[in-house]
Amino acid sequence: MRRSFYQYILTQRGHNFYDPVEAFAGAVAKDIMFPKYSEDYHEITDYLELSVDYLNSMDLFDQVWESYLENNK
């Protein structure tokens, strides 16, 4: 079953906020405006680049996106 990026990133949450992926996942979980149903790379990157300050580098997003694609086949 395909799932949105939001549904995937929530599975990456944890309590280790020194881990950048877990910290990113925790921030996304708290973001009520995040595009929760999107599977579209461009929609999500536009949102992250223009609307949030909790992601220091889009490289981290790209890494998580690749993992999302691998796990969402």
C-alpha cells in the first residue's frame, strides 16, 4: 500500500534528537501545515524551502526522500 511522505516520515520519529532524521521527523510531526497527503517531491520541497525553518539542509530531505521511495514501492 502506498503512503504519503508524511506517513512515512512519522515512522522515523524517535527520542534521539541528535539524529538528524529523527529530529526532522519530530519537527514534521509538529507542523500542522505540512502537506500530509502528498507523494509529490516538488510540492514537498517547495513547502520545506518556502515555509519552514526547522530543516537546515535540503540534503537531509533528499536522503530521507530516497529512503521513502525505496520503502514505498
